[in-house]
Amino acid sequence: MLTRTYHSSVVGRSASIRRMRRRSMATRLYCRTNGCTSFLELQPETALAVCPVCGYTRQLD
């Protein structure tokens, strides 16, 4: 069983990572598919953003 202090530190760390991810999304597009933790690569000639890991594509506005 996890101690309360260890559990609190794990929960705090994961919240911190989520916050950091949200802040970084303002400048870079983040792949939002389930389980994929990468950024999308922009392709200006086709107006698409593509994930190099899972292949998710997103139309740029």
C-alpha cells in the first residue's frame, strides 16, 4: 500500500505534467489521441498536422 506522502507526491507530479502540457500546447500542437504523447509535425504545403508516432492527422485552419 502506498503511503499518504508518496501518493500525494505522485498525484502532484502528474498534475504538474498536465499543466506543463497544456501550457506547451499554446505554441505546439499536441497529439490528442488516447495514449499518444507526441507533438504533431506541421506540413504547410498540405495544410495538415501529422503525428509521427500514431499517424493522426489534423486539418489546419
